[in-house]
Amino acid sequence: MTSAGRQNNNDRVKADRPADYRAIDYRAARRAIPLSRVLELLEFHPTQSRCSHRRGHCVLCSSANPESSTNKTQTCFAANLSQDVWYCFGCHRGGDQLTLWSLASHKPLYLATKLLCQTTDLPIPWIESAKPLSNPSSASH
């Protein structure tokens, strides 16, 4: 991507942000809300479970509806609950719990994370703005 293309993309992202935009600490949100909770909210019912691995029909693609699949026993969705990652071999998408919630709710990651925090009664983990540095000239005296 060219620098002009990156700037256009950055401008678009900024334009999509609400006026009251504050940065979310996504790392804290991932630690606080496990993939297992997101799968529960999305009413995912695994067809296979082994240790921390779950397999089943994808909550995102057409395989979520077994009648639409050519092989009704196919389980294309795989989740690793110990690592909080998932992948669908049907729609070839994957990621962490925030990505899954964003795709399932059809919202950008920022808005989806806010919604997920509200749904789970978790305070939104905002990144505190950096404190201004003290005047360097007064620190050297």
C-alpha cells in the first residue's frame, strides 16, 4: 500500500470513529472476556470436544446451518479455548474472541468491543491518555 493509500485508509478509519472516541485497551478486553464466553453468547454448540479444543458448525458462514451444507456432519469451525483463537475452514476466517464477536455482530472492532463489554457487564477498558511530560528545562535545574 502506498503512503497516500495508507493516509486515505487512516482518514476513513478516523471518520468512522464516534465524536467521543477514546482508545480501548484491546489486550485487557481479551484477557477479561475469554473465547468460551463469546462462543456461549453466540450460542455455539460444539459437536466435538477434546481438552480445550472445540469443533462444530461455524457461527458465521453457511455451515452454521447444517441443511445448507453438502455434508451434514461437516464441522468446519475449530476453537482452541486455552489460546483464545478460532478458525473456520469453511469461510477461511479466524482470529481471537474480539474478531469473532466483530464479525458475528457485523460491527467494526471498536464498536463490537464496546458492545461485548456492555453485554458481559464488563467496564470498557479505556486506555488512559498519557500524562504530559514536565517541562524539561525546569527538570535540569
